Amino acid sequence: MAEKLSDAALDTIFRTARTYNGYTDQPVSEAELHAIWDLMKWGPTSANQLPARLVWCVSDEAKEKLAACSSAQNAPKILKAPVSVVIGMDQDFHDHLPEFFPHVDARPWFADPQARTVSAMRNSTLQGAYFIIAARALGLDTGPMSGFDNAKVDAAFFADTPNVRSNFITTLGHGDPATIFERLPRPAFEKFNTIA
């Protein structure tokens, strides 16, 4: 049985963690990128689908390509971040189920392409959330965003893999406290929850 995390750990992951619009000059190493993946990959997905496909934009060229697909507000954030990441989704994730879900042939469960796309979106979004939690747990900060043109991102980064589509993007680095907004409110349990 798992033990409860300390309040300090919960603060790091949730309560005091923030979304950053800018970062310090401290670099992010390739080893840290691997460490994020090596944590986030353990997060649960339906039938262990693991549909997320990540593009780590580390070079100026890659960040410029991603910024060109993004809104005027988000482009500068992408360019200035040490790393920007495309969280993509493999709509043919079922091809990998014999490896990742080997105890039964689950591929027929996802024969319908439309249902498969919905499942890829749902589970890659989960994996994107695990990405954020893993980054925070490892002492890094993120700036997830939706302000971009999916079709342009897909053409720029997934042209050779037409079964993969972009879900969302995020920046990654050591957050600059001067770039965060005032803490926004969160609802009390009673506002949006029902115990049936």
C-alpha cells in the first residue's frame, strides 16, 4: 500500500506549483528530459494504450518552427523557453497493444477509427498531465498551452507519421517567478462535486 506524500511534496506537485510564462537562463539537460519520460510513462492509461508521442523542441530551429504555428501571445514564450514540447497522440496506438497489453489481443477493441481517436485524445491528455506532474516532481516548471494551430503543428512535426496528431504544447524549464500571475481561485468541493 502506498504511503501518503509529505505536504512539501504535495505543494511541489499541486498546491504551490504554478504555470510559468517565462524561465530563468538555467538550462534543462537531456538527462532531465529522459527522467521526465521515465516517470510519466508509468501513469495509467486505458488498456495501457500509451498513445502520447512527444517532440522535445530543444534547438532554436525547432522552437522557431513551433512558434510559427502558435498564437502571437504564445510564440515568444516558446522561443524563450529552454525546451518546448509537443504532446502528440498516436491514433494507431492499438498497433502497439500486443507489446504493452500482452495478456489479451485488445486490438479489436479499437477497430473503430473514430472511437480510437477519442481514446487517443483522452489518454494522451492523461499522459500530458503526468508529464506536468513528473516535471514538477523533478524540480522543473511548465507552461501548458492551447493557443496554436493543430494542422500547422501536425504538418511541421508529424508529416512523416500521419497517424500522429498534436494534442497540446507546453514550455519547460526553471520558472521565473516574475512571469506568473496572481494565484487564481479554485472552487470548494461542494461547488462541483456530488456524492451519490
